[in-house]
Amino acid sequence: MPEFTVRTAEQLPILLQAFRKQAGLTQAATAKRLGITQQTFSALERNADKISTDRLLQVLSLFGVELVLREACSPTEPQNSSEPVW
């Protein structure tokens, strides 16, 4: 699976939607697994930049995605050009 560099919380909604679709899940199916309504999940997905870390990790786990933290490259260090930046 490719890696995605996330630098702002505003990048999360589109990534969550993409991960959900890649996992073959609808909003309704995802919501059911989380024990919430489809409307609640829809709002969560649209406003992913505002959800708690605990909930984000729960959703990512459901999609088969893990969160990896690493030190950012320094401004003088070249970035890997094959790494997508969202």
C-alpha cells in the first residue's frame, strides 16, 4: 500500500473517503461497524479534521490502514519524489 504524507487536518476527509471506498465499504456499512448512524458517520467523514484521535484510529483500523508517525524532513533534506503528498 502506498504511503500518504498528511501535513494538515484538512487533508483527512478526502483520505478517509478514499480509504473507505478502497476497503469496499459504504458509509452505512462503516457506520454499522462503528455503532453509529450513517448520518453521524457522514458528518464524521466530512469533518474528519475535527474528530478525536481515538475515533480516527478506530476508523483507520476498520479500513485496514495504520497511522505511522515519523520525523519530518528538514528543509535542506530532499524529499522522496515518489511519495504522494496530499
